[in-house]
Amino acid sequence: MNMKNHISLIIFDMDGLMFDTERLAIPSWKKAGEKYGYNIEPAHIIKTIGVYIEDAREIFKKHFGKDFPFNEIRKLRERYAFEYMEENGIPVKKGLHKLIDYLEDKKILKAVATSSERKKVDRYLTLANMEDRFDYMVCGDEVIKGKPDPEIFLKVARNAGCEPDKCIVLEDSENGIIAASRAGMKPIFIPDIQRLSGSTERLIFKEFSSLFEVKDYIKSVLEKIKRERK
């Protein structure tokens, strides 16, 4: 029995899962907000982690008022973040390259499903020299509804020709875990900045502290299948 009969597709979130960019978001949002006279605290930013851009806009406007210049501040904060990464490199999460190498070696499909727009995703992957490492990709500007709606995960599975129950989703956010569960997939939680609420914790399939542990888990599944074949 081949591994693909059990797991057809591994779906990766991006910010906070592949790249340690959520921590860059906090100082860059704060710096950009100050330029426009707003005091943006970490608590405001954490609420937008894993959130579709339209929903993030509403979160900020609900707190700062309807005149909050979300688009302008967001554009400036992204410029600050990109300037940092172009000078210092994009912070890659530990174990990412090892996991991708392992999945390629075992011929398991890999996809990215992120709330970020395609332009931003392409730039991040280029900075990390990973632009050709994924088989499929769906970005936030390519779906109608954002996480926690399951649309993005169902679309990438459909593009890959994979059944949802054969897909594993790697996520670091509450909305991502909920979306994966609603899609009928297996959500694996790798904590970053945001912890899960009790109701969301019950939705996870597994929790690991790093992508190294994800690789070890998939390896253990493969070895179990190999033993069962004997």
C-alpha cells in the first residue's frame, strides 16, 4: 500500500508556518501606524493572523474607526517588512527545507494555501529560493471567502485532484485550523504567536512544536505502512 493512498497532499499555510513573518508584522504594523498617527498594539495585529484581507480591514476599522486608512498603512507596513527581509533574508521556519525535501523524495504532493495575495506570496517564495518547490498554490486573492471558510483548502485539493480526507493541512492559526476541519481535512497545528481556544483545540488532528516533528510523523506513517505490507 502506497503512502499516497493515505495522504495525497500536504497543504502549507505560509505566514507563521513556513516563514517567521508574523513576528516581523508586529513592529512593521506599529511603525507604519505611527507614521499615520495610530498606536497599533500587538493585540490588534494578533487578531488578524490567518485572516482574509477584507476581514482584517474590518477588525482594524472596528477598533480605530471607519476613517482608519487600512490600505495605506498596510502598504507601508509591507514595505517596511520587505525592506527588512531584502537586507536580512526571509526568516524560514526550522525544518521547512527538510520537510519539503522529504516529501519530494517520497513523491507526496505539496501545496500552499494562504490568505496572502499572490504577489506577496511569489515575492516571499523568491526571497526564500522556494518558488519551484510546491506543486499547487491558492492565495487569498484567488478565493471569494477567507479562512475560517474552507474554500481555499477545498480549491487547492480540487486543483490537485485529491480527496479532502486524504489531505493534511499544516497551520499555525485558529482560523486556519477551523477552515481545515470544515474542509474535512486533517489539521496539524504548529504553534507560532497565536494559541488556540479550547473549542478549536478539539479540532486538531495532531500538534507538533516544529516542522521537524511533522517530517518525523510522516516518516513514522510510511514505516508503519511498510511493516503492514510485509
